[in-house]
Amino acid sequence: MRSILLMFCLSLLSFTAFSQNEHAMHGKEHGMKMDQPENAVHFKDANATAVYQHYLALKDALVSSDQETTKSAAEMLEKSLQAAKSAKKLTGQAKAVAEASTLAQQRQAFSDLSNAVIQWVKSQKMEDGQIFLEYCPMANDNTGGYWLANESEINNPYFGKMMLHCGKVAETIH
């Protein structure tokens, strides 16, 4: 009887330890998924992915109203546009953002660049993710302005903190 009770206790202890290990591993797997971006956009052409990522960095710098970071991001975008054969014609527009002397001029040049990048992105083959085409009717002296983003939450590059959430999702690109 004593040996049966001992075997039962050992079995129960082993089962509990195994269950705790399974639970701990499940949490780690779940945590790893949470660390990955929710909407990672990838194109069939790796150069197109690089162009898009640099475009997002430029957009984010404008959202932050950081003129120096905007200049650096525009220069990086210009380099990635040169590497992407189908996008070389857009390098002049990225250069215009980099060479603008004020944040207002950078934002105006970004509007022209965005319109061109939007058309170019729509011509590329996406492997996964989705892109949000966003629009602010008050940008560019109330003529409106578009930009691309990885999230549906509006973070307006034309006004930054002054009107951070002004705009709407105009289209979702798959």
C-alpha cells in the first residue's frame, strides 16, 4: 500500500512539473509573437521593401516634426530608390525633401513624393501585409494630402503634433 501511495505521489508530482513546463513554454511562444510587428509589409522585390521601409521612416520623421531626421530619412530613401530599378525616377522627389530648408518645405515636397510613391507601390507585388493609404483634407492649404502607413491609426505627417490625428484611411492596399 505504501508503495502504491508513493507511486501515486510521484506521478502527480511529475504531471504537475510537466504541466508547469508546458505552460511556461506556451507563454514564451506567445511573447515571441507579440514582439513581431503586427503588419509587416514585404514585397516580392527586396528593393521595393527597402524603399517602402525608408518611406515610412521619412513619414515618421515628419510626424515627429524633426527636420534633421527628416533630411536623413529622405537621403536614405533616395539611396534605396536608386537601388530599385523601377523607382529610380522618384529619386528627384526624395532629394527635394532632403534639400528643403524648412519643415514646411519638407512637408510640401513630401506631398509630391507621396503621390509618386503611392502610384509606384500600387504597381509592386506585395507578398504579405497591408498598406493603408491615408488622407488629410486640410493638408497643403486645404487641398489635401495623402500618405502611406502600416497602421490604420492616423499619425499625420503634414501637421505632426499640431493635428496628429487629422485624417482618415482612404484605401487599404493588399
